[in-house]
Amino acid sequence: MSNILPASAHREKTIYFDLPDTDNLRMRADLRGGESIEAIAEQGKPLAVIVPGNTAYAYSGLYLGCAHTLLESGIPSLRLSYCDTAPDTRNYLTNTFKEQLEDTTVVLEELKRRAAPELHAIGHSVGALAILSSPADHAIDSAVLWETSHGSFFQQNPIDSPKFPNVQYDDYLIYPDGHGDLTSRTAFDFLRSLGDTTSRAKGHSFPTMFVAGGKSGLRPYAEQYFTAADGEKGLGVIPDATHNFEGNDIVAMREMLYRATATWISENSALLADSTPN
């Protein structure tokens, strides 16, 4: 049963991570459930790291809702932004999976250095693929991967295919699935170049839950990832949901998604188990 927390408990703090080998760029992240990473560690609480999809920000409604549900389940969270409007952050029109993977790895490594006692990774789309691909996977205690991107999907569905009947502006197009973001041909083509990414689910020691939208073109690939994954694993489907977990009853869809995510983390957290009264 979730705890209903006062509004003050949901106040957030924005922090930045320096990105090495760049022109002094930083990555924005929004922390909910503590004053700092170190304070959460001192309290012996787990930390969920929410890694977004392509062009997405920490303040996207999909991820804000997840942070709210997690905190009511006793789990502080840190939502990453691959891009932001500040001049010292990456530009989403030029960002590709290469940078997204590098930046995810930087954050995971730094969080581990800052003594976060447990790290539970939540990834959406390219963020989920970055978690599976990161050499910092040793820092992760469990993962919940929503609608994980797959290179074969992009190979089979080129940017100018009928599957993406969107208006194109030179090297950019309005992204499909109804949410209206822009993406670049460069970012799209980089994902195509990855080829079959199924094997990236192999070799991880952390328990992994894969979640797919029932109406998403990526659903078959979630099943492939699940089959390939080692160790403890789970597979869930949100009926009638699209890639961004939208549909006729978006509130119910996302509530189902958030509860499944919080449950997976809780069941794989030694810290939460230790804090449960006998």
C-alpha cells in the first residue's frame, strides 16, 4: 500500500552532472525525495534513476508521474534530461544515441562514486537501450525497461516509410506516436546503424522487467529482449498503450505502468525489505 505524502515531500532539487570530453557541457537531473544524493545514501534509501527517451526531458509528464508514485512507495528518484534549453547542455536536434549512452554511463558511475547504496534504473525507449548497453551496468541493482528501442525496428522502418507519415523539415521530422517531438535524421540513422540489439539484454546480473505497450510496434522486440536476458526477469504488457503509454484511458495505463515499476523495485530492494516492519 502506498503512503500518501504531503506536497512538501514532493519538492525537487535540480542538479547537474559534468560531462567529460565535451566543451564544458552538463547534464540536468531532477531529484525528488531528498536534499542530495548523499542525504539519501545516509538515510539508507534506494535511488531510482529515470533515463528518458529520445529528445525527452526530466519534466515530461510520463516521468513526473512515475517519480510521484515511486516516492509514495518509499523510493526517491532522479530524472535525467538528455537535452535541455540551457546553453551548456546538449541540443536535442544534434543529440544521438552515442551521446545518450555516454551521458547515461557518466551519471551511473558518478552516482556509485557518491555512495548511493542501491541504484534501480528505469529506462524508456532509447534510455532503456542505454541501460542495457552501458559499461556501468555493474552499478545497477535492478532495472525496469519501458518500450526498449531496438536497432532492427529502425532498419525495418526507415524515416521516410509509411509508418512515419509525418511532415519532414529538411533533416528533421515530427516524431510519430502523437507526442509531437522533433527528431533528426542523424539520430534516427544512428539507431538504424546499431542493427539487431537483442544481445544487449544478455550478460547482466541485475533483475530486469521489460514493459511494452500493447499497440506499440516495439512490443515484439520486448519479447525478444526478455527471451535473451539472463537471470531474474519479467515481461509486462500495458493493454492498448502506445510507445509513450498513451491511449483512451491514459491515466489507468500509466497508473498500471507506475505500480508495476514500483513493485519490481520494491521486490528487488534489500534496503526496502530491511525497513519493512515484521
